[in-house]
Amino acid sequence: MGIQDVAPSFRNPPTFQDLEEVKAYLKDNINKIARSLQDIDFMINGTLDVKNIRADGIEARNIKAEAITTDKLIAGAVTTDKITAGAVTAEKITVGELSAISANLGHIVAGLIESVEIYGSYIATRRNAYPRAEMSNINHLIGAFLDAGNHVVFEPDYGGSPAIRFTVAGTPRGRIHNLIGYPIFESDSALGLQAAGTIFVNAAKMSFSNWDRLYADNPGRTLGDELREIFDRIEALEEG
């Protein structure tokens, strides 16, 4: 029951016949005034009940700016069904961390993001299309993809060493790794080294398993073939 339902009513003074009627009238009105003061005190001291407020009785223009702060709201008092759609905009939200907002952020379009840490995510330069570069939390890969079967990826752990893997037509063709303590470029098929100019090699030595590993397209022979032919000729001269 609201205050208005039990508020005392005051009657116009009647025509008194004697002093006792005057006393009774005054006593009744004094009691009514006391009850009214109690109701007013009840409202002023913050114990006003929503039952005593008619629908739409309080409007925003009647509320002093910044009069309602979070410390004056009961936990859970403001729910989404009490907020008008579009009433809360980005400039009115201040949080220390986005984790304070419990929601799936969905599709985010941002101009610039600085000073952040991102874990366990997939990042790509294009969505559902090639060519693209990407970082994936699956197998912890960073790669450049011409298409699904042709790409170069960085592997964080290839048998105990980081590696760069080359894949052609869906088949791994080679890697650069450091498995035995120094960089190795290995190929599962041919390996080409091409330059428009001179190729310079500056090393303490170049090691080959044998001279037959050095092959010349013209005349189509290995260095081992040439050395054996020279050796045979020298022997023939010595015997002659």
C-alpha cells in the first residue's frame, strides 16, 4: 500500500456546539499532521518505496546531474531490460580492462590498436581468400600462402630446432633448420642456386663427399670424370 493510499485527509472545520468538540477536532488534526510529517520524513531520509511513486512520476529532468552514482545502486538493480536500446554509447563506458565487459565482442573493426598482448589467436591479412599471410595458434605457425597447397611457414619446433618449411602442391619440398648446430638447407628434390651475376663464396672450406658430386652440364661430366681421365693420360705417358 502506498503513502497516498493512507494519507490523512483534512475536513473543513464544522460548526462547534461546545468546547469538547473543538478539542476533539484539534486533536484529530494534530494526529493527522504528525502522521503527514512522519511520511515526509520517511521519504526525505531515503526510504522512499517504489510503491509510493506513480508510473513515470520521476523524469530525467527532475534528477540532478551526477546525483545517481554506482555506489547508490543496489547490485543487479540495473538490468538490460531497463535500459533503452542505444542509450549506452561507447563514450559513456569507462573500464580498466575489456574483460570487465562480459560478452562476445563479435566482429570488431578498428583503425589502430596499440600496446596490447594477444594470445591464442588466428590473424590473417585476408579472410577466406588467397594469397595471404597468417599467424595461427594451431601448431604455432607463421606463414605466407599462395594457396592451400603452396606456402612457406615457420615451424617453432622441427625435431628440436626452429625451421622454415617449403611446401609445393601440397608436398613438403625442403627446410632450413639448425638441427646439428649450424644452418642447414635441405631439399626433398632438386635445389637451385641462381644469380644474374657472380656468386661469391667465402668459407674456410667447401666439403663434398667426392669429386663426382661436382657436375658440369657442358660437357655433361663430373669433376671426378675429368680427374680420372687426366690420371689415365698421365699413366699412359709414363708407360710409353
